[in-house]
Amino acid sequence: MTTRATTPASPVPYAAGSDGDGDDGARVWEELVTSALLGTDRRPPTVLTGAPGTGTTGAGTAGSGTPGSGTPGSGTPGSGTAGAAMAGALLDTAALHTVRRRAGLRPGPAAPPLDPAPEDPRRPLPEAARRRLDQLLAGRAAPSPAAGRRGAAPDLAELLPQWLTLANERGYKAPPATLPALLDAARARTDLRPQALRLAGPRGLWLAGLNPEWRFALRGTGAARRLPAPGDTEGIRVLWDEGLFAERVALLAAVRTEDPAAGLALLASTWSAERAEDRLMFLDSLRAGLSDADEEFLEAALADRSRNVRATAAELLSALPASAFAGRMAGRAATCVGLDRTAESPTISVEAPHECDTAMQGDGVVATPPAGRGERSWWLGQLVEAAPLSCWPARFGGRTPEEIVALPVADDWQGELHAAWCRAAVRQRDASWSRALLGAPAIPPATGPGTSSLAERAQLLATLPADERARWVAAFVAAHGLSEAFQLLGVCAVPWAEPLGAAVIDALDIARDAGSYPWSFSGVMGLAERCLAPEAARQLDSLTALPEEEEDTAPGAGGYWSEAFQRLVSTLRLRAAMRAELTEPGTDG
């Protein structure tokens, strides 16, 4: 048994600068920890007897041999009461020493106060939109469903990007309480970062500076929000000379957007001192506002010691049809491609280069082809894609792009020639040549006039006006279904125009009625959830019912289709609600 002392022992003196314990106090704490780890039945804490500051005394210590103590060395089985008393005494003593250790801590130096968060003059979110943002941020981290069925509920993670875009278009700012979750979302998904950081605004950047996990916001797009004003010449010069690489890239892009000539002058001022990989990134910034005023600089870059820089300079110059470079490439291409007037019908003849001379290499033509490509076809492709498309009508007797593309090409050169024209149309953003190379949407891709590659067709479509693009893809879907249209749908403006939306819905309905495997259309379904106009929900209501399964349909297909259409309808209606919540009375929706 133990008895309580009537008078507490003297406290242990603290060592200067210690954590609250002197040497005796440290020994006591070590004893208590050891007993707690091993158990009081195996290691009774000797510090309970007369330990400084414990206020306890008595028998029952290790090796005492007291009957009934239950301690090692007693030789007598211990009682449960004694063991419980020992454990309780250990906890009492540990609690006392914990308080002593905490009370003995000396306060550290006070941290300097934080700079206050900057003001954000944008308007706050409406209350309904604020609640919706909380819901979307909470839903983004929900575990993804197993492959196959996804349920009928909307995928909140896929709706967050659209919500952020709408909120930014309407000039709202994020509520301060949502900034941590918003920054976490941007850290997890790079596709969210531009819009998430824009909504977070200056307060988000201020908060990101306090957490190492959010430092990404201070680079690239995030840093661009702290750039000097366009008229701050001194601030621009200082940041260009002293800033981090990402800050300098963002600065050059911003200056170039405001004043292309000023951006070019800024780049030229340090061009010779930049690293090769940095020169490549900076040169790519000249795409914005590219004009004939950039020709002299780009001509000089053709002699750069970096092959990648030379290739990029050549690509930019080829997008300037009036440049001397374009003229040189047009001359070379004209010696390789022409009209064979000796044939029974007009035919394009091709004589690919037999060598890649020094002058060609000086204009950015890469001499060594990639694996699997012949040298001559490789050189021909580079010459044709760099030549201005405006040179070909005169070369082919005044024919239009459609008439030129329709001409037969001798000696199996058609694939190589048309592929080079496709790259030229994309590079030069030439809609007339893109139309010619795309051909009619009803024509099967394998027999089309330009290219059978859906990736190249998608690039050609991107050069057309948005409404024309939607009509072309709608006709393609109507003619060929959805199995080959996924890449083409991805380049159409969102929300999809009515003809395109109607064509996709009809194609999905036809696929369901035909007993197709529903999971093979899951990608198109996901795209439709994000891209169909919300008003299309009315057309889909009739498709949400569970159809009767025919014998020749995939087992369970009807239930999957019904579930997928229910999810599509609920997603479209949720998107409509999001838009309404972000539209204040008196503003345009």
C-alpha cells in the first residue's frame, strides 16, 4: 500500500534554459516513461517513493519483498488491487510532471506580425453561389467510382472547372474561408490552376506565401497577377533583369500582349546572354502578336546555336507569308512540286530534294530524319509546310485550294504532299485550305481529300469559325456516328451549338437502340455532360426510362444507358442552376 504524504516535497530546481526539469526532474521523467512502456508489473516506478514533487511515500517498491505487493522480488503473487494502485500512482505522477514540464518552458521570441492580406476590390459571390462552391470543393475529393457504372448523380469534380470559369467571367472573388480548399484543389489538379488562382486573387497569393504546399501559386500564372503595370517601365525592367524564370516568361507574355514591339525589345535586350532552353521558351512567346515587325529578329534567330531555337524561328517565319524566309521556302518548294502538263489529265508531279544543302539547313531544315522516315520525303515535307500556301494557286494555273487538293498526285506522293499542306494550313491558320483538306464531312475519312488522321482533322477544324466547325462535326456525326468523332468534338466551342448537340443526342439514341455496348460511349457521355447546352435536358428526358432489353443486346445494357442518361440530364440541370446562381438580378446570364 502507499500513503499520501501530509507535506509535499520540495520542488525540483530547474536548470537555466531547460524545458522545465532539472537533472532530478529529467531522471524522474525518464523513469516514468520507462515504467509506462514496460508496465508497472514488470518495472515498478521507483520514483514514486519520495520522488521530488510527487507528494507520495510508502512501501511496495521494486525488490521490497513486501507480501502482497505483487512486485518483482516479492516471491508472492501480487493482488489486483495493488497493481491497480501502482498504475494509478504512475498516472498521477506523470500528470504532475507533465504540468511541471510545461510550466517550466520559457517563451520564445515573438514572431514578427504578418503583413495584412491585400484588398480585393471584386464583388463577393452571391450566397447561393458560395454554397455551391463549398459543395463542389467538397465533392472534388470524393473517391472515383469503379470502372463501369458511375451512378446517376452528377460528377462534381468535372463541374468545378466550369463553375470557376463562369465565376471569373462575372468578376467575382472567392470567399476568404474557401481559399485553403481552393488552393488545395489547384495543387491537386493543374488544369484548375489558372481559373482557381484567378478567383483566389491577391488574397490567395498572400495566403499561398504562408504554406510551402501552395508555393506553386507564386510561380507562372500565379506570379503573373503581380506583374508591373504596362506603363511601369522601371518595374518591368527590374523584374526582367532580376526575376525568376517563370516570372520573366509571364512578364514577356504580358508585355507582348499589350505592346508587341515593347515585348520584342525587352527580349532582344538580353537575348545573347540567355540559356538555350530559356531562349526557346522566350521565343515561343512571340506567337502572340506575331507580325512582320518580328522578321528581322527571327531571321537572326535562324543562326542560333540551338537547333530547337532555329526550328522554332523557322516555324514563326513561315507564318509570315511576306517574309524573305517564306519567299525562299516557296522557291524551293516550287522546284519540287508542280503541274505535269504532259499527262493525259492534269496531275501533280513531285521531285523531292536529293540533298539537304547548307542553305536549307541555315533556314531551319533538319537534315536527319526520324526513325522510319526516308530522307527525301522528310526534306520535302519540311519545305512544303514552310512555304506560304498563297504560292500554290499561281503554281497550279489559278486553281482554288479545293481544285488543287482534288488533283491526282503522281508516284504515290499524295499522302506526303497532303500531310505537309495540312501542317501548313494549321501553322498559317488558313481556313480556305483547311476546308479543302477536310473535304465534305460525309466522305469516309479513309478516302477524304486531305488526311485520314482524326488528330490532323481536329487541328484543321480548329482554324475554322466556331459555327462552321460545329456544323461540320454535326454532319460528320450524322454520317459516321460517334465512334470516330471524339477528337473532333473536343475542338468545338462550348456549349455545343444546337445542330451539334442534336446530332450527338440522336447518335447516342441510335447506339442505344442498336444494342451497342454502352461503356464504349462513356467518353462521349462524359464530354456531353460538360459540353451540351443545359437546354438540351428537355430532349433527353424521354431517354432516361429503362428500356426493354432485346435478346441481341448486351446484358445489363438497358440499365446502364438509362442510368447514363439520368446522370446526363441531372448534370445539365445542375449546370443551369450554377449559371443562374452566378447571375445577379439585372445582369446578363
